[in-house]
Amino acid sequence: MKVRLAPWQASSINNPYDHFAFFGGVAAGKSCTGSHFALKMIKTHPEKTGFIGANTYDQLSQATLREFFYWVEFYNLEFVVDKRPPMGWGQTRTLKKYTNTIHVRNPKTGTVTLIFARVLSDENPLRGIEFSWYWLDETRDTPEITHDVIISRMRESDLIKGMITTTTNGEDWTYKRFCQSRSLSYGSIHVPTLKSVEYGIITQKYYETMRQTYSPLMAQQELDAMHVNILGGKAYYAASDENRRFEAPWGDTVPDRDRPLIVGCDFNFNPAPCVWVVGQIGPPPFQDHIHWFSEIAMNEASTIDMTYQLLSRFPNFFYRIFGDVSGGMGTTSNAGVTDYNQISNVLAQAQAAYSIDYFQSDDKSNPKVRSRVENLNSRLKNAVGEIRLTYDPTQCPLLDNDFKMVGWKQTTTTGKGKLDSGGDCNRTHASDAAGYAVWKLFPPFVITELVDSIESPARKESGLMELFQ
């Protein structure tokens, strides 16, 4: 059975290095390439044990292994997961437990390959197994020590062969190990998303939609496969004087009561101020734009105080309240009920129309800080130069200061990120409040429409891959 892969996929699968990294943009075919690398190992070295890992359980179970199983079935191979192979396969019992294992059998030859499958966030569960080859998918949040341990477990045989398929993550350990290393054992390739457009895997329109959604720096990482530092320097790097407007792009200098009032909330009690930002989404054709007209900031104020201040300064609106998970789990003002319950009680007593939307228990937690910040950056200015977030700097001084001053702390190797307030208790709260609202109103782009990698009309003959004929 023949599959026509893109040239960069075929060259990656047939690379001459012991350890190879495929750094790819969105839709560059990373998981497809990794799956075929694993299948090549199964075909050429069926007696050797393999290892497949990914950065999180969801990535491993819902993306990496899903892609791998698709191709295993495509080539009509038999496989079992998390259990001992059938007696008819002729395999003696080799493991006490078969949890987190995959056995793949070639029905034409009868050979069976054992593969261990693990999450890469903790290296300790890897220390008791041995294998000859590995495929690691999306290592952007994987600690370097995990790869060290993986290499140390490649002691089953003389075969040493490994592949990483991942999005770039700044100049992290994968960059230093696979791109800067002078060792002849390490190699890499960088494939931007635009290559998939040229090859017909995704459409030009879909590519342009992604660029409109990403901030400039995020587009360099997610689409151009560049090693840029998302977690370095200024956090809100996309902000400029173009965002500082004393009136909304549609001409309003104050909120219009005919449209809902957007209220982003950050809850603090002491010593930091409680900060809420107040804005509106524009009328057509500005319905993709939000303008922040003002902010409410009070020191040592309760959530009840803040709600009364909202009603006093902006009466007779429909209030759309947004905030983080903490406001629904307890109280920051010692009033005995949650912050959102306090807001609801005051607004209901005032007979105001309102809605409250926040990250609840079903969401498990707030979005990652770096993701929330990049979502704001994408609206401050996206990769094609569009501005979809503005604010009045005279009425939003804390927000203005955040956009100018907030940076990243250089303390993380996990990719989670931590904002640096610079020791100023007034900093980060306004931008957090705006970030919660913008995340709910304009969530990050989600990949949903990829053309099938086999049936794409623009497939070419180059890079022909033949397996299990």
C-alpha cells in the first residue's frame, strides 16, 4: 500500500541521525510524520521495543495515539492496547502488567512489536523500561531531564533511533540540543505552515484566517516554526499608541446604553486594588472590536462596594460580567459568599439586567497565563496588522500602565509563564481583568478544518513512502 507524503515528511522519516527533531507550524503534518517514523521502525526492526510519548495525557490519548492508530489500521496491521496480546500471536508473557503498552502485529510476517506509551511531564515512570527507538510528540512543555532519561533507557540493543515532532517553544532545550548541538547524532528540520498551503494540505483562506487570529510573535512560533521567545521581555509587546484612543473606532466617547456593557473583573482585597475594566463591543462592522472606556479601581474595597460603584458610574445598562475562577470558588472580601454571588445579589436588588460568565469548575482552571496574554496580544495587533482592541488611556490608567510595563519573570522552564509586576501592587490586575473578558468573548482560534493528508487533491509523487506491501 502506497502513501504519498510531502517531501519534508519523507526526508524526516528517512533522516540519517540518531536523534531528529521535526519543528513544524500548525498543519505541517507533524503527527502524521511521527506515526510513519514509528511504523518504519516497526517494519524494519519489528523485534525492537519502541516508545511513544507526548507532553500531556490529552495530547497523548486524543492526538498522538489517535493519529498513530489511524495509520496502523490504514496499513491493515493488528494491534492491542493495555492488554496482553492474543494467544494466537504466539507471544509469551513478558510483563506483569500491560498498562500503557501497545502491541502491533504484521499479519503477513507474524512479527509483533512492543511499544511503551507514556506522558512526558514526569521522568520517573520511564526509569524502569528499556527500548530501542522513540517518537515524542509536542515536547514544548516537556522537561529536558525527561529526554535525558529517555536516552538513558535506550539500552535494549545497538539500535538507537529517535524522533521529536513539535511546535517551537523559543530557544528551549530542544533548540539547544537539536539545532545548536555540534554532535553528528542530532539533526532537525523546520517546516512553516505555508508549506502545507503550497502542497494543498490546507487552503490559503484557512491559512490567512489563522494569521488574522494570531499575534505577530505567536504567528512566528505557531505558523512560521521560528524559535521566538514568547515568555521573554515585555508581555504585551503588541500594544502601541495605535491602541490608545480617546474614542472608540465607531465614534463613541462613552458607552452606549443600547448595547451591553462589558465588565472584566479582577478580585483583590488588600493591599492590591480591586480593578474592573469597562468597555463595549462595537456595532456592525465593528462587532469584532472591543473598546475599553474606563476602569473602576478601589483599594481595600469589597466586591459589594465595587458593584455599587459600577451601578453609580454606569447606570441603566445590561451588564455582562466576566472574571476568573477564583471569584466563583470563594470570596476575596470576607463577606461570606462568593464574589459572583455578591455581584448577583446587588444587581438583582437594583433590578438590573445582567449576566455573569466566568471560568467555573467544569473549566478546571483559568487558561494558561501565556495563552491569555497572547490572546490579548492578538487583539492589540494581529499578524496581518489588524487592531481589534483599543482603550482610553486617560480613563484606563492602570490598563495603560500594564500594557507598557508588565513583563515576564525568567523563572519557568515548563512554559506556563509568570507575569512580573515589578514589585508594584497596582500592576497586572487591569490587564488580567481585560484578559478574562476577551478570552470569553473572543476565544483563541481552534484548528477544525484540515484537509485529509491522503485525499488532498494537490498530493504529488515526490516523497513516495511504501510500507507493508
